[in-house]
Amino acid sequence: MKLFQKLIAAPAIISLASGFAVNAAEINSTDLSDYANSNNLVSLGDFKSDTLFPGDWAYDSLKDLTNSSKFNGNSVSRLEAAAELNNLIAGGEGLMNGAAINRLSDELGSELAIMKGRVDGLEARVNEFEAGAFSSTTTMNGVAKFQLGAVDGPSTAAESLQAFYFYEIDLNTSFTGEDKLNVEIETGNNVDSGNVAAITDFGNDSTADVLKVTDLNYTFPLLGAYVSVGDSMDASKQFTAACEMGNVVDALSDCGTGNTMAVGGDQSISVSYDFDNGFSVAAGISANDGETTQGMFTREGEDIVALNAAYTADTFAVAVGLSQVEADGNKDRNYYGINASYAPEGFPTISGGYESSGDQGSQKGTNQWAIGLGTDLGEGSLALSYGTNGAIASNATDIYAYDISYSYPLNDSMSVTPFIFVSENSGADDTTGYGTEFVFKF
């Protein structure tokens, strides 16, 4: 039986068996055999069984082997006992007492057979359901985020308290067991207007309250490597980065190496190869204007070519990257970046990165860097980040950004993260922001 089928059938059997009370009677072996080999969903009430009492060896054995509250001094039906035994075997518990398990299996064999027949019937129904249902090889992950915050700075229009939301569904389907078709569907209300959500890069500013496909790509193995091709996909899809910084301000993302380790793109191809010893290499190419009349990889388009290499160990990681990005006027800009992280056992995790670019015509080259610290604190985690506020031209005065946040898990699927940040502006007052993010994962 498939795992999906067992997940449906097992709770139904346990529920039916555990709540079933019967009078003492003999089980008709012919009916039992016919039932066990049938796909008919005959009621368990058609079968009768006697009762186990405290002092019976089977009752006392199950009490010793399980922590079930059923064996609290009250009698239980043999079907209830068989259900507990089935749980015990399925959970892999009690294997240190194999003799007791075997003897109980013999004693309650008829009742176990009844449940097996029930599962067989449910399996047939599940097979019918799966034939016209959602693909069994497709998984879905989702996230819903809410941000409540405000900024105080030169943009007075954004000083009011504002609320934003973001919703994403990530669908992954495998056709061979080694490949993956990825579809990302998003929506949100961040319009990137200089507010707190824009500075923190919350959500997706291109969806504007419209549910839309934002990424569609396919990954498959080829000659030992993995290849990703897709639309709206980053050229760095297969890149390995070493940054572990939990920043709030978007300008500090990827330890300041976003132009090399997290290169954007549109119609892209990304390839990676893992040497299985900690080393990996990757490359990516993207045509940003492939869906316009300018075409893909033409002189008129703005294309991207990028390379990446990384080494990952138990307590540290380091990655390097370079990219060539076409811009207006068909002048290429080359970026060079490196980032790393160090996480010694029992100490905070330290991350940092540096990236530079060469001159592009009359435009001077740029430099940017970021460093961050992350550590467990109580039930949650504390993160601090500091660095240049984006790429700074070599002939300009450096401006910086820094932030602090604390992420607290409400449960396995929910968390709340209050934050504060300062984002410096060239020739203007600093922007101070504060707020809270609520995240729901499913």
C-alpha cells in the first residue's frame, strides 16, 4: 500500500476499532476469510469479539508495552487491543520484546485480519480517488506573511503606520524521481513606494494584489550535473552561497553580494556540479529581455552571465562569484564577490561578504559589504546586521545601514519577528524604521 493510502486508511481503522464495543461471540472463520480478501467496506459491527480484562496475560502485556490510556483498569474489546497492537508494530516500538509481540500477534490474529480487510477496502476506494485526483508526485509548500511597520525619515509620506501582506504557493512535481518542475504563484500589496516594506524588500512589488505565476522552471540531471531552465528564473538558480545573515534591510541581503551570488534574470539557464567533497561549481546565463521584440542574447538586450564556486564544511562555508551584466548603452559591468560564514558549536554564527565592480563608461566602479551575527536566544533567534547601504560608487561618500531583529516561533508553522533598522541616505536625514512580521508556513 502506498504511503498516502496508509495515511488515509490507518486513522480510520484505529478510530473505528478503538471506539468499538462488542458482546462476546465467536468469529465466523468463513465470513472472516471472505471479508479479508474483499474490497467491500463491510461494517466492523458485523463481527463480534470477546473482551480482555485486567489480569489477562494479553491485557497486561499490552499495558506493559504501551502507554495507552485504554489499559487503565477497565476492560477492552479484542478489536481495541488489536488496534493498540497494530499501532505498536507500525511504530516500531517494543521490538526489544519480540517474543511478547509475536505471542500477541498470534493471539489477536483474527482481529488484525479484520482490520486488514478494512484497510484493503479503503485502499480500493483510495485507488479510485487517486485515478482522477491531484498528482501524487506533486508537493505544495505555502507561506503567508503580514508586516506592520512605519518609517521616520526624509519621505514624510511614509511616516504613517502601514500594513502589508504577501502570499506564495510553491508547487513541485517530479516525473522521474530526480527531476523537478517548479511553479511559484504569488500575490501581495507592496507597491515599492519608499515605505517600510520597500526598504525591507517585503513580499513582491510586482504582483499588486493580483495572484500571478512569478516563476516557472524545470530542473533535471545531466551527465552528473543539475540543469535548471525557466522563465522569470534567476541565472543564479543553481548557485551555492555561504551567507547565513538574517538581515532586515534589503540592501544588506546576501552579505552584500547580490550581484554575484544572487544574480537576477528572466529567461535563464543555470547549471551546477557537486563534487561530493564539499566543493561545488555553477554557471548561469539569462536574457532579461527575451519576451520583448529585442530578443534573447542580442546586442539590444540586457543579458547576464555568471559563475560561482563554493566550499561547505561542518562549521564554515565560503563562496566566490563573478558576473557580467549588460546595462543601458550595451556597456558591460563586471562584478566580483565573496561571502563566508562561520558557525562554531556553542557560539553565534558570523557571516560577511564583499563585492566590487569595475568602471562602466563614465560611471565609476562600486563597492559594497555587509557583516552579520546570528544566535539563539531563549526560544527564538537574534540577528544583527551592518554594512554599506547598497553599492557605493568609488567617488562617493559611504552610507550605511544596520538592523536588529528577533524571530520567535509560536509553533512549528508560525513565527513573529519584531525589528528595528536605520538606513542612511546620501545628503539627507537617516531613515529609521520599525515593525513586526508575522509568518505562517504550510
